[in-house]
Amino acid sequence: MYDIAKNLSENYQVCIVHCGFLNDGHRYIDSHLKNVSVIDAKSVSPDRISCFDIICVDETQRLYKSSLDEILLAYDERILKGCIFSYDSAQALSKTEVRRNNPERLIGIDGFCEERLTGRIRTNTEIYSFIRNMMRLYDKPKERMGYENIDILYANNINESDKIIKFYTRNGYKFITFTPSQYISNSIDHYSGFVNSHQVLGQEFDNVMIVIDNNFRYSSKGELEAREHPNPDYLFPRLFYQNISRTREKLCIVVLENEIIFEQFLKIKMNCLEFNIESWAGI
């Protein structure tokens, strides 16, 4: 979408609306690309967007209803010449975002055209395959995969996980933790000094590491699920997917005090996972 915005800027005034925290990359684009402005979703207003010909919305699944209303109204009133929305329903991080279902609303608009990208738009085949199989044990690749760029490590306690994180971050890995609750404390608060799920929206990194603990388990259908997040609106599995899908090249997963999860991850890495619903339900 950013590349499309750059091409459109040769003939139009373009605004990119990012539904997350603006980072240095966004600010660089805003200051260096002619006819392109980058704003956060909170800045959307009739006066602000009326200055542009085309609006491009990044992470549309997170956009508030009021902001989407303003953009669509500006288009209906011909203030805007066009709108482009990029989204991934699987990366709605909260129950509120799932209920809001902006993608479904857009698809229902007359004249709206949806184009689908493949799952490999960001990650390489190795990372993409591993993530799919990890999220759903039955979603195995059709051929044997080499997972040399994926490390699966076990930590018996917080102290061990801290040492592993320290080692990997010193070697160029970006550690991403789960967004914590503002109101209720939880074990994830231990990692509050690192960037969290919401702070890396729209970003990607060469090497990523995450910690998955005993908040997670597999359902009887082999799907990764979790206990309720301390903030009841957040969805742990969606936050987890958000974190690991930031990866370009290398991924390190530290499994903290969760032997069952560790065993399944290792089997995926070694290409020896044999999953069927009947056997798994008995565990």
C-alpha cells in the first residue's frame, strides 16, 4: 500500500492513515515523500482529510467506526477522489475490533473492490509455513520444510527466560511482548520494558523473538488458544500472531513453563508432528 501511495503521489495529494503508533519510519516517509502525508487514526477529521485527493488506510481492521464514517462520507461527497484500505481480519487484536468488523462493512459497499494478497507478502516460505502449522496443528505443509532459521527454546522460570532474551537481543533480535492490561497485573507485565504488540503494528524486523507461557494451550481441534487476557477485550492468540508475523528472516520462540506447547513446537520444527483430533483430545 505504501508503494501504491508513492506512485499515486506523482499526480495526487495522498494521505496515509496508520491505525497504530507512528514510528520513525512513518515520520521519515511523511517528511521525505513529496505529496504524501502520514497521520495517525486519531487525527482523522473532516478538515484534515479534505486537503487530500486520496486516503490510504493502513491496518483498517483497527480503525474506529467514527473515523471510517468520516472517510467514507468524504468520498461520497466527492471531496476525495479515491480510498484504499489495507487490512487483515486475523490481526484484529481485541473483541471490539472483531465485532466492529470493518472489512465486512467495506465489502458491503457498492463499487468496493477487494483484492487479496498471498500469505507470503511479508515472511519467507519457511517462517510462513511454521506460523501456519503452529497456529493450527492440522495445517501441515505439503512437503518437508527446513526450519533452520527458527529456534525453539525452553525456560523453566523467568530468570532463565531473561537470560535467553538478553543473549538474543544482544545478537540482533527484536523481542516483542504482549500488550499488557492497564488495570490488572499479570505475568506479561514482567516484560513491560520491551515493545509490545500494539507498538509494532505495521512494522517488520529481520529477527524476532517472543515468549509464550502457560497462558496458552491447544484446543481439542489442534488450534492454539489461550486464557482470557487481563484486559478482557484483548485476545491473546491474536496478539501472539501479531508478534510472530513481524518476522522477515529469523524467529526465536522461548517457551516458558509449558511443556506441552514446547513438545508440539519442537515436532513442527523437526517435521515429525503427527496430529489427529482423536488422539489429541485424549491428552
